[in-house]
Amino acid sequence: MQDEMPHTEAEWKQKLTPEQYRVLREKGTDAPFKGALLHEARDGTYRCAACGNALFASDTKFDSGSGWPSFDNALPGATKQITAASLGMSRSGIPSEAAGMSTEVVCAQCGSHLGHLFQDGPTATGNRYCVNSVCLEFAEDKK
């Protein structure tokens, strides 16, 4: 059973660590190549660290070389996408036409920032969900 979700930012600050709050609620980014789940290889489900919503199955994870956990598909209805280049600039500050638009990915249940979706993935979907490790919790499949 999932915890009851906080409704105010003060409640989120109490529930989350300072780093989780910075990334999940203030749309920050965790350090590349440092995340605890970057090299996770067990079978299971990746969940939102803020609310517990199931986001990604382990069989959709791949090593993109980006320094963050990457997935080629989200679980149905688990995430929402928001165009991040709405002002004509990509997240890196390069005009979106030159860099390709990135799309912000948020948890569909609590609206917390997870990372970005790029259309340059190496798998059949062409998707690369680049997700901050601190935004995720991992639940190993029971055998």
C-alpha cells in the first residue's frame, strides 16, 4: 500500500530527503554516474521515490552511457510528458531546433519531476527516458 501523498510543499519537504526534494519537486538533476540505481541489473520495478507509483519495468532499462538510469518505455499511464523546450531552448541552452527538443517526464500520480525523454534511444522504441536516480526506488521481483 502506498503512503498518503503530501499536498503541500512543506509536507513534501518533511517526506523527502533534501536531495530528493531538490530534484523531484524543484526539477533539479542529480550528479551523473553517481546514482545508486545506475548499474542496478536485478529484475523488478522502478517506482517514484516521492509516492511509490510504479514507473518502469527492469526489462526496459539499458545503459545509455549518459550517467543516469535510462529506459526505453514507461509503464502504461505511469508518467506524463511536458515539453521542456517551450521557450525555444533545450535544457542545455542550445536552441531547440539545433539540439532536438527534450521532453520533461513527471510522475503521473504526484507530478514530481523524474527526468527527460529523448527520441534518440538505441532500441526499437527510439525512446531514452533519462531519469534521475534519486527519483527512483527499486523493488526486486519476488522469486
